[in-house]
Amino acid sequence: MTIQVEQAIYIVSAGALLSYLLYAKRKMDVFLIGGVSAILFSLPLAVGTLPGSAGLPDRVVQPTLYISFVFLILAIFVAALCWDSSGRATTKNSREVARRSFAERRLMSGLLALIWFFVFSILLYKNGSGLLFGESKREIVDSATWMHSAFISITSLVSVWWFFFSGLRGKAFAVGILLVSLIIGHRSSIALAGVSLMLLYGKSWPEISLVRRFPLFAPVGLVAAIFSVALLKPLYASFKAGGIASIGDLFTSYGLIQLAQKGSEFLGTQYIFNEIVLKNFTTTGGHIFRGPLSVLPIPRTLYTTPSSEFNDLFQSALFPGRASGMAYNSIGEFYAGAGLLGVFFFVVVMGVSLITLAALMQRSRWNLTPVIAVVAALVAFYSYRNSVAVTAGFIRNIVWPYLMIWLLAKSFSGAGRSQKVDKYG
């Protein structure tokens, strides 16, 4: 295999960033998540070939992809270096601070659980038993419309809150709702919750070199986590179709590596970007500027284009005849709108966003840290496979319900304190 110059630069850049994030003595933070995720989603670039699927041919990686991801890797590297070299104030452990506001925390836990059951009940009403057994994920998504993304967001937020702030029973509840989400067909909730909890627990841990402290566990644990999440897709799809028995049949038909490959969608994400470059697909770029509007509580379809705007543009042009919607590609979206200048803008925004989220994670009060952690997981880990509008929509589904619950809890707990003052004061 002949390695091109751009490919070699990408490999060296990715190796340098990964070495710094894993070897340097530092916190487990958004830069670690953002850097590992950027490398993970661009991993096929190291090989030079993008695997095709569903009848699509394999593609040779275009030089533009290497240039774009070297820009992105350098932006994350510079952002991490700037953050690590700056003076950072120490923060208190969120769970210790939470003990001082027990009434408010208990109210918020109950309200968050209530809103999860409300969203789940709507899905169950719309789909019946097919929500858990029988119906495929695609059928559920098509019938649930916006409730699909709302359920993923709410499940991620509620599970993170309950797992981080509760005892054993609360943690069991958090794991339980994640398993329900998985049976429905959503790995995203588990991935987002896992990354968010890493950020929350990592906030109170000391600065360490992951590889020097855990020379075996760090690399093996990372690979095992990726492998496990990849394996979940064929497993839950088989379970929904035929129950436990079909899972046994699955393992007799395929090996573990083959099953993991079936669920490794991240390996094919850059295929969209590559097709955009290969076929010189361009847009006016308006979808980039309209994308952030999806964070507002008012549905975009009431006043402008839908959140699926970019998918509607590229899929019909690049993948005609495709029956269902595809994953997005944020860096490809910026390239389609403004070429390499758009890519440069994207990587600058990503670097600034990571620094901003790191500062918010460090300085926020206990009751805001979990929601910031989930937003950080969406931006640092999950935004590479989404459009601007879809990422903003996920943030909307987290922030607005949380804000409503926080205000209610604040009001009720404040009223309780006032009554105590009147009675005993």
C-alpha cells in the first residue's frame, strides 16, 4: 500500500494529538473526548479507503478530507494546549455541593423521571408493543417524528442525573431506562450518557497521565468500549425481530468481528463528505446559518426550513433512490456551503466551543453541571455525524425541558424554605 503525503500528514497529526491526550498529565475532559472522537470518526482515512455499503462502491479518500481533518486535529490540539497552559481555578466536587441543596435536588430528580415517563408513554401509545418488540428502528423513527430525538435527549439527561446524584437504586433506575432505550433501538443514549458521566466524574479526579497510570487498561478499555457499542446494533436489531433465540442464531451465523463491523457506522460517516468532494456538490450555505435556529423552542418548520434541510439537499443529489434518511456529516456540510473556507470556520468554532464547554464544566454550579456535560458530549463526541441543525435540535431537547424543571424545583424548594421560616422564625 502506497501512502500519500496528505495521508502521512494525517496519520502523524492524529498520532501526535492522541499521544498528548493520553500521555500528558491532565484532566479527563472535553478535549480528550473531542480529540478521540475526531480520530475515531476519521479512522478510515489512515487506510486510504472508505468502505461502501448498501450497494455503494468503496471509495479512495480524496485529498480534501485529509486537509480538513488535519485542520480539525490541529484546532483541537491547540485548544487543549491553550486550556492546559492557562491558570485554572480548582472546583468543588459537584456531589458534595449537591448535599447542601438536598430538597431541590430531590425535586429535580422526581421531575426529570416524570418527564421521561411522559415522553416514553407517548411513544408507547403511538407504537404499542411494537415499540419494544417487532417494529424496526426505522419504522419507529418514521412514526415518532420529533419524539424520536426528544426521547434520546431526555433519556441521556435523566440517566446521567440519576446515576451521578443517586445511590444504588437511582443508578439502577438510570441503567434501566438506558436499557429501555436500547431495546427501542437507540445506542445513542448509552453512548451520550457514558461520555457525559466520564466528564462529570473526570471533573473531580486529579490530573493524571492515562497511559502511564493505566498502561494496559487505558488502550484496552477504549477499544473494548468502542467494540461493545458497535456490537449493540446487530444485537438489539436481532432481539427486536425474534427475541433471545434470534441472538443465538446471530452468533452462529457471524463472528464477533463481523458483528462489530455491522454496527460500526462511524467507519462510513466520511463517505458522505467524500462524495460531496468527489462530485463537487455545493450549496448556498444557508443551511449552516439556519442550523442554530433549531436550538429555539419553536419548531423550525413554522417559520423556515426543517432541521433535515441538509439531508434533503445532499441525499437526493448524491444518493438518489435511497429510501430512508442517512446520517449527516457536519464537516462535509460546511465544505458544501463554503469549501475549505467553510471547513476552516468549522474547526475554529469547534476549538472555541471545546474551550467554552471546558470552562462551563469547571465553573458551573452543581445543578447545571449534568446538563452541561450532556451538551458537551453532544458537541465533542456526537456532532461529527450530525448536521448543525440536528446537533442544535438535540441541545434544544435537553436545555429547555431542564430549564423548566429547574425553575419548578427552585420555586417549590424556595416555597418550602419560606414556610419553615414563617413557622419557626
